Amino acid sequence: MTQALHTPPPPPPTPVKAATPPEADLAALAARHGLAVSGARPSLPEYVRQLWARRHFIGAFSTAKLTAQYSQAKLGQIWQVLTPLLNAAVYYFIFGELMGTSRGVPDYIPFLVTGVFVWTFTQTSIMAGTRAISGNLGLVRALHFPRAALPISFALQQLQQLLFSMAALVVILLCFGIPVSASWLLAVPALVLQAVFNTGVAMVMARMGAKTPDIAQLMPFVLRTWMYASGVMFSISHMTSKHTDWPSWVTSILQANPAAVYIDLMRFALIDSFHAEQLPTHVWAIATGWALLAGVGGFIYFWKAEETYGRG
């Protein structure tokens, strides 16, 4: 009996791994077939053009959000005016009566109500901006549009709400003997500058809130601290004149505080007893500088992260 010796078959050839084409070839292949990166960030001029093309959506979205805000309440849109008025009443009792900040401040109730209304505009704009992306992920992931439309629309919503409140503020001013004067026209540029500032900060917070949603839980404490330093319930000029021992840099910071600047400009425009000496030097330049810094800087800061919103 013979034993056949068989040579084992040779191993199968190792497959040759195809070389990965360089990025230039991939880009050329995509261009040849008309492909583009999904959600790629456009150039800054193109981004502005896209936003302008969607201006009607921004306006309609902000109006719809404003209408729906109190749709479940029986008093409805009355809360747009009632909420800041109730806040002003609480602040008057605590700060004006118990703590005595009304002493030495003429027309204290118009002074306080103006401060509360203007501050509420900044506070609610920033809070709404913080949740603009993180609170609308379904919309962000479902539709392709410039994401800056969301924080801008929320800031516009708060501006619309402020305009409702301004009607109540005018009634309060008239009831306390504040006459209508030409200086009231200064409220328009002051509100425009504040709106630009608020929108810019809202876009900064929208980007930060999209990356770290927990910031929305921290912001009420930050804003409350900022409010106490903004002269909402007291006159900064009156306070600094009483505390002459304060370092000069403290006074400078308080007077250059953007929230305080816009509040004081509105008081100067609407209240006769609030004089120009109570405003910081070059106040209009400071207000314009803050608006440009926050508006332009916040817009560019938000645009740079356009590709990241809604991902992860």
C-alpha cells in the first residue's frame, strides 16, 4: 500500500489594499458629480445674504413665538406688560421703601419702572438666545437654514414684547406728571443700539449654549448679579457721589456697564428730572461701541461654528 504525498496548496494571495486617494482627488470627484459638504459654513457675505433672504421667516417666527408665549394663560398677552410691572412693584417695596434707595432720586417710580422695562429687554433676550439652538434641535436638524436666524428671531421677539411694555410705560410717565417732550425721540436710537447689543450677546450665548446646555441653568444667577450692578433700582451717579471712598475704577466700571448705559439713556430721554450730568462722559459713543462690539463680534463668533450646530 503506497502513501501519496500531496503538496499543500499555496496560501491565497494577500489582497492589495487600495491606496486612499488624496483629498484633492476626493474634492475633484465631488465637484465632478456636483456634491457638496452637507451643512458647510458659507462665506460671511454669503451668510449675510442667506439671512436677508429669510428675513420674512425671522419676523414671522418671532411673532408666532410671542403670540404662543402666553396662549395658555387666561389674561393672554396682558402678561407682557403685567410681568415687568409686578417686578417693578416688588423692587419698589424692597429697594425703594425698605432699603431707601428712593431717597434723593426724583420721580423714583418712573425712574424704577423705566429701569425694570429696559433691563427686562436685555435679560430675556440673553436667556432666549442661550436656548435658541439647544432648545430647537428638532428644527435645526430637520431644515437647512442659517442658524443665526434663531437667536436673531428670539431677540426680535423680545423687542416686540418691549414695545408693548413701552405703551404701559408712557401711561405711567403721564400719570406721574412727566410731560411729553422732544427728548422722547432719543428713546428710538437708544432702543436700536440696545437691540443690536442684545442680539449680539444672544448669538454669543446661543453658540455657548449649543455646546454646553448647562449654561442655561447658570445664566439666571449671572443675570441677577448683573442687574444689581446696572442701576435698575438705584441711581449710579447718586450712589457713587455718596461713596467718594470707592476706587475710581469701580465708578468707571459701573458707568461703562452696557446695561446701565442703555437704561440711563432711556431715563434721560423720557424723564425730565434725569439730567445729562447723571450720564457718563461720551455716553452715546459708549453705547454705540458696545452695540458694534457685541453685534458684529457676536455675529462672527456665532457664524464660525455654523457647521457644528445640531450635531453630536
